Amino acid sequence: MIKVSEHAKKKVIELMTDDGYDPNTDFVRVGVKSGGCSGLSYDLKFDKTQLEDDKVFEVNDVKIIVDKKSFLYLIGTTLEYSGGLNGSGFVFNNPNANRTCGCGESFSL
């Protein structure tokens, strides 16, 4: 399962609405792809379509979809939002990551 912090929930709903998505029916697609300075990087986007092999979660009123392959890397991850002076954006707190890069956008197992 992937968790969503309260702050991330508010930002997701705000951004989805701004981009023309409906937070009540549309999804946040979370995934992992090759790349980044640590080998794997996170992918986050809004989506209106659930695919056959997707895992679906509704956490803290946010509908999340994850493909099967990415799910193995993301089990137990918490999606958070940081709005500090060093920049703002979504942060993945992944207990499976052995190493992360300085920017927090990539990781390795």
C-alpha cells in the first residue's frame, strides 16, 4: 500500500482541479522508471484511465493507481509534499530504498 500525507492530499486535490481532473473520479498514477543518478526514479502524474494490471488504492481521499512492476518498489511508501525554502514538490518516503540522491527524485534498492 502507498500512503498519502494530509499535506500531500491537499496539494494533489488542488493540482488535479487546476489541471482539469476530478479528484473524486480521476487518479494519481505513481510509478518507477529507470533513470536518475541513483538508478531508479519516481514518476507521478494524473490519469483518467485505470489499466487492467493496475493496483488501485484510495488513501486519505486520494485515488492512487500503480502498475504491478512499480508496486514492488513502492510497497510502504508515503507520498508527502514539501513546500520549504529549498524548493517545493512531492517527496517519496520509501522504506525500500537503500540509497537516494540529494534531490530525492531517484533511488536504488
